[in-house]
Amino acid sequence: MRRGLMGWDEDELPLGVLDARLRRLRGAMQANGLDGLILYTNLVRPSAVSYVTGFTPYWSEGILLVGRDGAPAFATALSKRVANWIRTVTPVGEIVTNPQPGAVVGQRIAAAAMRRVGVLELDAFPSGPNDDLCGAAPGCEFVDATVMFAEFRRARDAAELRLVGRADEIAVAALDEADGAGGDAGAIVGAVEKHARLAGAEEAYIAIAPALASDTRMIRAAPGRALTDPFALRASIAYKGHWVRRTRTFVADAALRQRLGRADEWFARLIASLALGQPFDARIAESIAQLSGAELVGWMAESCIGSYPLQVIADAQSPDGYVPNDGDFIVLSLALKLDGQAWLGAAPAMIGGTL
């Protein structure tokens, strides 16, 4: 269950922005011959519905049906009492409560005589709601709309950039809490999370590699876990449904900090130089050749293109899957060895622009 306070603020996410997103989505649906589109949401897959409606669930699942016209319908098994709360944080669409939300959506599809309906991430649509959906709309063809939705999501409007930028500001400031810290890994993780949540983050997942020289794996540290020099922290932060991830390597020893500081400076230049049309593997290989003593251990690019807040779109094992376009938002994570010492870093980037 989420712990942060969430609410809709029209100054941050104006109704006009949501209306424009809905128009763009319907344009994509029409271009793909779809009468409707189904978006599923739950605790770990909130992002598609949140982008279209402004609503992020605390704990529940739901199904959003977008037709070619009219208000979208959000069906959930929650009670009417909870639906009243959802209406206060969801400025777009109709809220329908029913123990079988799939059946409700199917009935809407049948009543509107929709013949072809897209489903985001069709293979991951839950089997129970899927059975109810198909049973209520037997004459409808359901097709996968994942690629279509990903293309639709690649366009980033100014409101999204402001919210992502605010999430990144929170992540950067939260990680700053670990500067000069030492001793207890659990205490440092707690201080970073506390700062993020007090700054307004509704999600703050903080992980640590407390002994980076011997183990680069990130863990959720409990109190009492000792730190060694250097260590790394990763902050995954959400603000108003918009996610970023930042990772930093922290070094206390002055001589080692000077050596590893070259990686920090190199990574900042790499993030700033990511360009449209150039495959990530080629750009990273070209850049790392300029960092003497560096060995690339691995890399991963993530973005929000579906229902998951951040999902891998390319990595060192499958580098050919992503060539950036102008305006794409990504999070790039990298692992290096610099003069034999492990270094970890992650930061968001806007291709062809800045956050």
C-alpha cells in the first residue's frame, strides 16, 4: 500500500492538459482502427491510467475504458464510499463500482457496439477480469495495443516535464542527505527516505549497496548494517504519479573520491550528450572510451511507456531495442569499474532537451 499523500492539483496538471492527452490518444486509436481502448491499473501498474486521468491507486485494481467519444469509464471493485474519494482525485471520466469490473466494461463495449478494442499489455491482463470482459462482449475482437500506446507516450507535454522535474529535484536533495554520512546503512536509508517523503513524494524506494567494493547489489538495509567506503544509494521517487530514479556512489576517502569523481563528471557529460537517432550502445561505447581506466560492467535504459512506472527498454544484453527520438524521457543506469573500483550511477535524461 502506498503511504504518501496524493491529490489532484489543477495548477500542476490542468484539465486542458488531460483533455489534450485524451484527444491525442483517440487520434492514435482511430489511426489503428480501434473503437475502444482498455487500460488496466493496480498498485504496481498505475502509470497508463494515471497519465490519461490523473488518478493513481493506493491499493486497488481497476479498468479504464476509453471510447472514441464521451467520458472514459473507470470500473473498480471498490465500494461506493471509496469511489467518492476517487472522484476527488480523478478529474477525468466516470467512476463505476462493481464486484466484477471486467463484466461492467464488457457490457459497455457491447452496448456501444464496439467491434475492435485494444488492450494495453494484453498478455498481462488478469485472467479473471479478462474472462468477465470476453463473456460480456462476445462479439468484440480484443487486440494488443502495447506498441500503439508506447508511441503515444513518447510525446511529453510541459505538465509532465514539470512533474518529472519536481520528482528529480526531490531525489537529488534526498540523496544529498547521505553526503558525509557514515556508520549505519539503515539510518542513512531512513534519512534519505524521510527527506523525500517530507518533500512531497508519495513513493520513495531507497536501496543501498553498503559495501560497494565487494558487492554491487542493492538491498533494503535494516538498522545495524555497517557501511564501508565506498557505498552507493539508489532513490526511486514518485511525485504525483511521475517517477525518476537516481543512483550515486559515495566516497569518504579523499584520494579515492578524487579518482571516482572522474566517473561522476563523465556520467553527467554522457547524460547531457544523449542524442536522437543514435543507438544507446554505440553512444555509451563511444563515451566510455574517453574515460581512462574505465571498464563497462553493464547499463540499462528505462522509460514510462506503458502501465509500469519505469520499465526496461534496452540494456547491455539487448542493446538494439532502442534508438531515442526527440523528446523521449529515459532513466539511464550504469555500472563501471574505474581503476578496478566499482562505481554505480543512474540519472534521468530528456533526449534533445532538459528536465
